[in-house]
Amino acid sequence: MEIRKAGKEDLARILEIQRECYLREAERAGDPNLAPMVQSLEELEAESSRCAILKGTEGEAVVGSVRASMEAGTCRIGRLVVLPEFRGAGRGAALLRAIEAEFPGAERYELFTGSTSADNIRLYERAGYRQFKAEPANGKYCLVFLEKPGPASRRQLSLGVDPAGIGDYAAYKDLWNRLPRIEARMVEKSEECRHELGETLVFDGPYDRPAGICHALSHVFELYLWRLSLGFPSWNGGDRSVYRLHCPDAKGTVWELRALPRKEQE
């Protein structure tokens, strides 16, 4: 699939695809008047002047689309659609990555989907998004909002220690005792792994291995976890709010690392 910016001549077809893709969502929500179902071509044309709209094509045919705009550092992504017959081959994920790349100055990305759209939620969580709120839309349907940090995020993982200040063994021991715990959470899963998507492991210290951790993942963390936490860049240097590790390679799982207070500080 080729992904390019959509032109005005593409909007009518994108609107048709949007309505086809949201039909099932409207049925699950019991609401035929969902905004994507009733949006007019004139409204979409006006929206296109305020946001970026991408199209995914196979040959000359448009098979998917996504759009986004940014305000106050937040890139809001919406209307990610792929025709049913073209799903299941990573096209939705490719469109999501492409629209994120259109906003390198974003501090955070935000999107939402219906609470009954399990496939959508799974796609977004595999791409690193986390749910942060839900809003009722009607009696049996909620909107689930998800977010993840953007390339320009000002937040960084910090352990609150300065290795450059180590001058003797006493200083080294003091630094070691002040290391926070590290939380590792699986955010993407591409291959077979005994650990599950969303699983969280907590390392109380460099020599404290969480119960049930597999040998391959343990080996990766023992090699890189504490070095990265002390200031080395992660494999994904664009996301500075958390460190991200692959286990065991680019085809395996992806884990986000965050600092936690020591137990005596809680």
C-alpha cells in the first residue's frame, strides 16, 4: 500500500470508505447518526483545510485513510479507516505510523474509539497507546480515549541520580541505594512470547529478578535495563518520556520502562 497526502479530488471516495467502515460501529452503538456516518462532503472539505488527511492506495484505488490536526502540542488523530477486504495485513498500523510522522513536533498523540471496538483498541495499544479516560456516548456505548507521548515530549525518565558525582565507594553505595525501582510494561507483541500484551514486571533492584520472567527477556534487561535508565538512549530515541526495549530483536516484543519510587518512599 502506498500512503500519500489526499487531495480534494480524493475526499468523496474517502467519505464513502468512512461510512462503510463506521457502519458496523454504528450498529454496535445503536446509533445510526454517529458523526462519521452523517458527515457531509462539504464538511469534510472544510475540515481538510484544518488538518492533514492521508490516503492509502492499492494501485489507483483508495483503500484507507486517516487524518489528524495539532493544537497546543497535542496531535489528535481520527477517522482511521481501511476497507474490510484490505484489513489484516498491517495497513491500519501503517496509516497510523504515517500520520504520526506528519507531526514530529507533537508532545503527545491522542485518539479515541468505541468501547466495543476491540480490534481498534488492540491496534492502538500495540502501537504504544494507553487508555486514559472513557466518556459515555449513550446507555450502552462509551468512547475510549488513548494517548502516547510524541517526539517532542518534554517528559523524560529520570532516576534522580548523577553517576558523574561518584568519587569513592561510599558515594557509589549511596547512589546504588537510591536507585528507584523500574516498571517494565509490554506495549507491542509481534512474535510468540510467554509474556502477554499489557503485562507489567517490576524490578526492585539490579539483582532482583521478577518472578516468572522468561530467560530471553531477563537476559536483555540484565544487559541494558540499568545502563539505559542511567542515561543511555533507548532504541526509539524519539520517545523521551519512557525508555523502550526490544526483546530479543526488532521482531519481538517491545517494553516501556518507567521509574517507580523505592518501597520505603511510597
